Amino acid sequence: MNLQLYAPQVHLFAFHLFRTLDSVPGSGVKNPDLLWEQCRGIFEKFHIKEQLELKSPHPEDCRYDLIKGKQPNDILLDIKPIITFDQKDLILAGFVLPIQFYDSYGFGLTIGYPDVQPENLSRIPVADISILEEFNPDYCLLPEEIGSNLGQTLIITAWLSDEQKQAGEQFWRKLADQCIKEFIPKGKRPSFSRQGQLFNSPIFEYENINYTKKHYHILVCFWNDYASFKKFEDFYYEPIIELLYYRNKIIAEFRNSRYTYKYTRNEYQVIERLTTQTIKELSPEDTLTDQDLQQLKPQLKKLIVQSVEYSNLLQDLGFRKNSIIIHTANYQTKLQTLRNELQAESESEPDLSFLETFAQKNCLTFQEQIQADFGYFVQGSSLLEKAINSIRGIVAIDQAERDRKREDREKESDRQLQVTIFAASAGVTVGGIVASSSGQITEQNPIKWNVIKFHDHPIHPFTVLVFFSIVAGLVAGGIAWWLTKQWHKCRH
């Protein structure tokens, strides 16, 4: 069967954070107006003459239509793209939807054949599938060219002819694969992910799973009937574009968590090296040397700084996980809004399993992955804390030992001083007692030396007095010193 597309269209949904928390527009965000700059570039490639005029972003975080239209209720800018196909200029149709989602910009762009009307179902324009290459001149609609910080989603839509409807799922998958080949150059094509139903029409998802800034997410949907197309058209403004906004927000948060994971892993390795190095550099002696203390001071400072930086990384991981949880809840809320509106139109339960899978599986996987990372890396924080406390403990113990030894030396010095003072006092006292007996020594009653005769004449009483006082003092002091030492030994 010839691979042809009936009234093909390409829908680009790109999202870009333009301001950070508690900041003025543009603060802290590189190139906040990137989407509008890219829009002007796309206009040039499609030879679009219409001018996109925008309002200033709303100062508060809210949903806000940015188009500056001729009428107050205008939210879209109709455009007339021109492509060259089969050596002919072909005028297409489309529109641009600029919108503010809280702290982010949303950019909806539709380019392709004019919308099919109910009265024209038998005359749907047809083109060879190779026309999709002209819908993406210079690949200007791909993530590398757009470069939005929150990512994007591309949807390729086309109608199925009666013959194609009868061909079945195998043919539809082949047709979708060929759409990807024509629209995206070789080497950049994302892998097939899954297929399902959207508004009772077959839809195919293609996605790469590296979740980098070059993340590709492309949907190919084939309309079975006008009702399916009309639902997509009616719900395009809300909630489809918001569903895709939250989806890309979630993926962006998970992508950022991978960057944080990389930095945290490197910091964890630094922590291990730093703590190991610190322990190895310690002296094997019982007490720390002055050199040990000099080495520990800068090491302790490094560990404290490392601890703060590491805690910030762990906090960032927790922030990413919480953001994913919040945006997942918002995604499910918008999904429920879509379900309620579909149920209001039909009594049957709408099949939204294709859209639900992302919230039920992907988002849960993202959260579990971040939680596993957090559980592993929190050991690094514990290791840092233990290392810091250990160093502080070692220093404190060493300081306590130094203080105790100093106190012991001071006590010993005081004790020695007390002993010396006591001995000296005893010597002086005894010497004084001996000296006080000088009144008994006179020239009429001199001391006589029977053992050795020092001199022919008797020794003068004063000389004798001084001599005996000194000897008695020294003997008494020595005895007092010895007795005091023995007394201290008995006490200790």
C-alpha cells in the first residue's frame, strides 16, 4: 500500500522557564525569551509574514494568555506557512499559541494542511509521506534547535483513508515509523516506546530514555473520524497543552536530578578520600603531636565546608523529588478534568490509559530512582558527620589529657614547694632554738672540744652558735623533708 498522509499536521509544544522563585522576570534564567526568538526563526524558514506581538508576562504565577490580538479574547495568531514541495510552493495553514504557565512560557505551534471540516470528509487533501521533511526545514523544530530548558513534545497527526482504516494496526505502526523517518534525520530518531488509543484513534509514542536536553518525545496520531479530531481540537487549549506542560516539567526535574546525582557522586568520592586521608595522617602515638594538631585544623575546616556543600546537594535531590510529586499531582488533576469533560459528552468511560501510563509508571519510577539515590548518598552525610565528630573527639580527648598532665605537673610543683617550705621552716625553727641557747655559752663556760683541737685558744661563742645553728637547721630540715615525702607517698 502506498504510504500517503491525509491532511497531515505537525504540532510543536515547547516550554521554557523564564523566571525563578522570588525573582523578577529574567532573573536567574539564561535567555528567558528564548521561545519567542526561536519563533521568529521558524517564521523565517516558513516564510510566514504575520508578526507575533506579545503582552508582558503576568507578575504573578498564573496561567495567562500572552497574545496581543486585535480582540480582547484572542488567544491565537493564525499564520500561513509556505513550503516548497514537488517543485511547487504550497501554502499551508496553522496558528501560534503563546501562553504563560506560572513561572514558564508555553509555545504551541501548528503547521500543516487546513483543518478538515465535516462537509469535506470525502475530499481530504492527500500528500506523499515525504512531505513531512518539508514540515521541518533545517530541522528547526527539533529539540537541539529549539533548546528550551523544560523540553518539548512534537505531535504528528494525519487522517486515515477508508482503505488505511481497514489495513489494521500493523500498517498503522509502519506508517507511524515512516513518519518518524521522514521528519527526523538518521541518527537522531527516537525509539518506538508504545502505542495505544487517544480519543478512539491510534497513537504511537517515540522517545529516547536518556532524558538529556536533547530529549525527544514525539507522538504520531491518526484520526479515525471527525469526532476524534474534534476532541483534539476542542481540548488543545485546555487541558492537552497543560498535560504536556506538566509532563515536560516532570522530565526536566528528573533530568536535573541526574545532574545533581553526578555532582553528588563526585562529592561522595571526595568525602571518602578526605576522611581516609585524615585518618592516615594521624600519628600512631597515644597522644597527638603538635604537627598532628596543625594538620587537623585545615582538615576539619575542609570537612565542615564539604559537609555544607554535600547537604545542599542532598537538599536539591529532595527538592527534585518533591517537585515531581507536585507536578504529577497536577498532571493527574488535568487528566481528571479531561475525563470529566469526555464523560459529559458520552455515557461510556473514556479510555485515557495512554495518557495515564506516564503518571502511573514513569513518574513513580522517577521518584523511586531519586529516593534510591538519596538513600545511598545520605551515607556520605553520615560519614562526614562521623569524621567531623571523631576529629573533634580526638582533639578533645587529647586536650583533656594535656590539661590533666598540666594539672598533675602543677600539683607536683605545688607539693614540692610545700615540702621545701616546710623543711626550710623546720630548719629555721630548730636553728633558732639552738641559737636561743647561746646564753649558756660564755667565756667562763666555753665549749671544750675533746676530739680535735682546732686552736690553742677556745672558739668564740658566736662562731660556735652559728655553726650549731646551721647544722641543726640542716639536719632538722632534712628530717622534715624526708618525713613529708613519706607522708605524701602513703596518701597516694
